Amino acid sequence: QVQLVESGGGSVQSGGSLRLSCAASGYTFSNYCMGWFRQGPGKERERVAAILRDGGTIYADSVKGRFTVSQDNAKSTLYLQMNSLKPEDTAMYYCAARNCYWSDYRYWGQGTQVTVSS
């Protein structure tokens, strides 16, 4: 069955960096478009970054210039490099997959916690 497993979260001080990974299995990784989402305490879930059908990337305004999304099709793994972290980046981070021709993300991971202290 389809599985998305995130890793790489943790606690870091403001200004620090983390790299999240999302290992996918159970489907043809390259046939789906991937994204990273987050949900902070008391906040709505928001899309942080995504890879588009043409291979382009899109980012939330709040993370532009600090986060970089990438994927390794050979390893069926999605990454999120997060630099210059801020306390407001504290959230549970989820990876998700969708059919590239649909807008809804169908598959979700269990999440990895990122905590940024000031």
C-alpha cells in the first residue's frame, strides 16, 4: 500500500537549518506531484512548498528564499531544506502526494515535528 514516511524534524534555534525527508513507497513516485504542508499550534494547515507537473516549484510567501523543495526519483524521496528557521516555522510538517492532473492531495504522511526556539 502507499506509504509516505517523513523524517528529519527536531528542535533547533532560530537561524538554524533542518532537512526533512519523505520516503515514498507503494506507487510510482515520479508519476505523482509532491508537496510539503505544515500545521502550527492553533493554525490552519498550509502548503509550504510543492513540485509542479512541469518540474517547477512553488513556495508559500513566508518561506520563499529560505526553504527549498527537491526530489530524488531514484530514491523515491522528497526533501525540504529549511534554512534561516524562525520560531513561526514551528509546526508539524507533512508530505503529501497527488495525481499531477488533480488538485487534491490523496496520500499523506504521518508528519514530523519541527520546533524552532528563539
